[in-house]
Amino acid sequence: MGPLEINISYLLVTFLNVGLIIGWPVMSLIGLFMLRRRILPPTTKAIWALIVTGIPILGFISFIIIQPQGNASSNAN
């Protein structure tokens, strides 16, 4: 390999790593702001906050898919 040739697989892995490093905090913040607007009991919010921040990318995706909603008794407060 010459001095100016680029190893494409190394470049792709590097971009993937940088994307994950940047994506995790961004998705966590977005998820936390979305969670803040939900009407949920405090315990449920705390558990979701731990899931969204503790499990990289998958916590945010699960929050988006499940879309947690409060029950009728929590809306009365």
C-alpha cells in the first residue's frame, strides 16, 4: 500500500466510532427532554431516564418505540 492510499474499512470503522460517540449524548439529551414533557409518575420517569442514558442508542430507540404514557390517575395530579 502506497503512502497516499486510504484503507476504506479503517475509515468506515473510524466514522462509525465517531458517530456513536457523538450520537449517544445527543440521543440521550433528546430522550430526556422528551421524557420531561411526559406526564408520568416520578418513579417511572426515573427508570426511563436511567434506561435512556444508561443503554447507548437502544435506550433512546426503545423509548421512541414504546412511547410511555401516564394512566388516568396520574393525569389528575
